[in-house]
Amino acid sequence: MKDKYYIGLASTFHDPAIAILDRDGTVIFAESTERYLQNKRAMGSPADTEIWIENQIRNYCPNAAEAEFHISTTWSQNYVNSLKLFYNLGFYNFSPTAIIRKTIHTAYKSMLPNENLVWFLNKQFASNIQTGANLERTLRWSFNNNSIKRYRFNHHETHAAYSAFSSTFDNATCLVVDGIGEKGSVSYFKYADNQLELKGHHKGSESLGFFYTLITLLCEFNPIAGEEWKVMGLAPYGKKDDTYYKLLNSLISIKDCNVKFKNNPNLILKVIGVINEDLNGSKESVFAKKANLAYTGQLLFSEYMIELLNNLYKKGYSENLALSGGCALNSAFNGKIICETNFKELYIPSAPGDDGTAIGAAYLSLKRDRPDMKMVRTNKLSPYLGNQINDQEVENYIKFSGNKRVEKYPGMVHMVTAKLLAQGKLIGWSQGRAEFGPRALGNRSILADPRKVDMKDVINSRIKFREEFRPFAPSILAEYGNNYFEDYQDSPYMERTLKFKDEVLSKIPAVVHVDQTGRLQSVSKDLNPTFHALIDCFNQLTGVPIILNTSFNVMGKPIINSFQDALNVFYNSGLDVLVINDYVISK
């Protein structure tokens, strides 16, 4: 039987990624382009970068010369045709004529200024034209393979396919909420009987994603760099500001499952001006005012999402919710969904943003080729789908570096590492295959002892070099979740924030945020036996089944990808120990 591979390429201009499925629907590789390039978000880079893509085909697609390849991207042909039309009409000129400027302003009311909209469409056009070209050329020239089929899928459909087909649900309500899709920022689907059916979508430029972008900008963070995280981290330091609430709430509202402008979109500029004037002219500390703005913006976002979800629930598709799109990265809100909406079960994949659409596109091409194939899973999709650092790289380092402070502990590295953590050491930890998605889930992590009150400040000053208000995550043995969190929910991908119980706060101060919450990772033997064994050893030593976990990088850089990346962070930061597979490297 001829081998088949289904390759999805996330073709949004930000957060490009690749996913490879085999003929049975197994995800055999998935990785964000930023990891290989070590360029945060990899803006404007194709998911199938030259040279690199050939290596991945050789690594993950045996018999590539004889196999059949189905290549799919994550924006539809109609959408790409529209982008091409805009290009031909001159819309991407950064100094457009008055007629074009008026046309944009009239036809596309947006929460973004016109110049940002022009930039966005320009980048989208370039990305969708180039994505897939390198892969197709590589297959034809390097493998002499012309058995290639190409597809372009609707953007929100790729989001929904990823969340539906990677879940363990046999039926679900699938909601996609992001900055913008092909017609709007919200789409919802019914998943049942192995089929994904679009039930409705919002039309227009109103957007909860762009609303949060606005809050990010007003707080003087950079949404292009993905700094919405900072708003979430800052918000608990603030309180509701009634003036900000009234101003921001004057912009949009929820109508059924749609986002609508309440007033003329031009009001946005007035709101921005009033808030900026207040921030700059206030006698209060700027930090306090921005914290209040972040809190109020997060509060409104949560209220909008709760209203949207409860309206969607009334349609009666399913009590299981599969949530995706960029807004599904708001872990501070995600922890409220089960308690504050009518949905009974929640699933959010490890990469709900645009990088995850690569898996969704690959799933859709598989379904198109094999429409009767059953997609229901019996276990959670592993997030550990990326690159692996092999032992030979470490052996070469030992041989040529002259470093004598390297030990190998086959089958015992988790025990050795647990002892080092209990001694207060800061550890760079790399095991097995890298995580797919933005969170470090115990395979590319910086780890520390959560019992030390000053540990957060130590990591920020010695390694992460970031703002002190940003919290660090608790990775907890899943079987202890109910002992530490109120209304505990399993959170395998660090996708939701929950509140710690009062009686445990003094045990783990380094991972408790100012509002008594933690964005937790529930660690199970099934998904990550090595990381589970490490935390279990730490628990045996300390009586605490939690360790502090943050991504293995420094601020502004992606999570490490190669052994060289790991060494760079290790020797240029305050890490004490580097653990790669079974090797322990000390300074």
C-alpha cells in the first residue's frame, strides 16, 4: 500500500508552523517555525523554510520518493483571491490615494488604524502566496516525487478541526474566537458523528481579539511581539476602574454569537485619546493606573466571552466545548468557563493560536482524502511533537569543549534533578521531543523550587530579565490537583488559571500570583512519564507535589530548539545546571 502524508502549513503571516500526519491520522511531527529560526513569532517567514523542510521530510516521511503527499494551508482560495485583488488595485500602497483610503475606511470599519490594516493585508498576501512553494519544490526536485495534491482551507475551519479532532469528545460545540478570520472574528461549529459542520459565523471587523489588542496597546505593551500575556499578568495588580469600564464598554457588545460595534467605530480614537490623557496626566502611579486598565480590560473580555458562550450553549449542539483561536490563549479567562457558563466539559488544545491551524489543515486534508475515517480519540493528543536533541550532540560537546563537569545518569536523571531542585538550584531541563504550542510543558523548561519566597525575583533577575509582575507556572502532579486548587480542573496544556486553596499558599509562594491564582499544568504519567517522575521525586523529598516551571528561553526569544540554543541560554544567564536527556552539565 502506498504511503500517504498529510502536511498542514499554517500560512498566517505570524506564528507559521508545520504538521505532518501519516495515513492513519497520527500526528508524527508538529513545530512552530519560530523554534527553528529562533525568531520570536517568525513574522513573514514561510512554514516550509528552505533546506530545513527537506530535513524534516527525510526525518519524518520514510519512502518520501514513492509516497503521496497532501499539502494544505490555512486560508481559503477565495480569501487569497481577495488579497490578490487588493494588491492589483493598489491597496497595499502605504501612502494610498485618497480614493483607496476612503474605500478602505468605508468598506472595512476596523478597530485597527488604516495603516495597520494595510500592513496586515500586505503581510497576509505575501505569506499565503509563498507558503507551500518550498515544500512542493523539495518534493519534486530532491525526491523526484510529483504525487502531490494541494488544498487551501477556511481559516476558522482549520482552528475548529484541530480542537475537535484532537479532543476525546465524540460530540462538541466548537467555538473559534480570534482577531480576524476570513469573514469575521467568531465562528461556531457542531461536531458529531465524526463530522464538523459550520453552524454560523460573525461577519464584520468587530473583534474580541482586536479589543484585547487595544488594551495591550493602551498598557504600552507590544501586541506584535505577543505581549498580551503581560496584560494578563498585570491585571491582578489592579482593580475595576469605572471610567475605563464605561469608555471601553461603549465600543462593542455581544449580539447572539456576534460581536457588534455599539457606536461609530471612529469612537475608538476618542476612547484611546481619553484613556491616554488620563494615564499621562494622573497623579496616581503609572503602574497603578495601567494595572487598573489591564484589570478592567480583562474583566470586560471575560464578560463578553461568558455572554457569547452562554448564547452559544442555548443552540443545543453539545455540552462539551472545544475552544480555539487566539482568544483561547487567555488562560485567566479559561479557568472560569466551567464555573461561569453552562458548558460541562472544556477542551483547549496545546496550540489554540494560528500555529495550531497546521494540525487542523492536515486533519481536514486527511478527511477529504478519507471521508469515512473515524477521528475520535480515546486519549489526549500529546503536545510533545517537535524536535529532539540527540545524545550525540552532547557527546560531541563533552569531547571538544573540555568541560569536565558533565555527568550521565541513565534512568536516574529525574532523581538527581529533584535533589538539585530541593537544594535551590535553577535548572534548564530538556527531555525528549519539544512541545507544540507556546507553553513549556516539562520538555523545554526552566525549573525551580516553588517553596522559596524570593524564587520569582531570583529567576527574573538572573534568567528571564522580565517584568516582576509576571507570574511563573506551577506544574503539579495531576493526582494532587484537588488538594491544592479550588474547583480543580485538569489542565494538561497549562491552558487555564485556577485559584489556590488558602491552606496551601505558604507551601508554594513562588508560583502563587497576587490574586491567589496559578496557571497550572496538570502532569500525568500518560502524557509525560519523565516529568511526572521528576515531580514525584521532588514530592518525596519535600512533601510538595509542585515545581515552578517556566519556558526555557530569555525574554524576547523563542523556547530553545537545539542543543546550541540550550548552551547559549545556560552560559549567558544565571542558570546553575543544564539537564539534557540523561546528562547533567554544571558550571
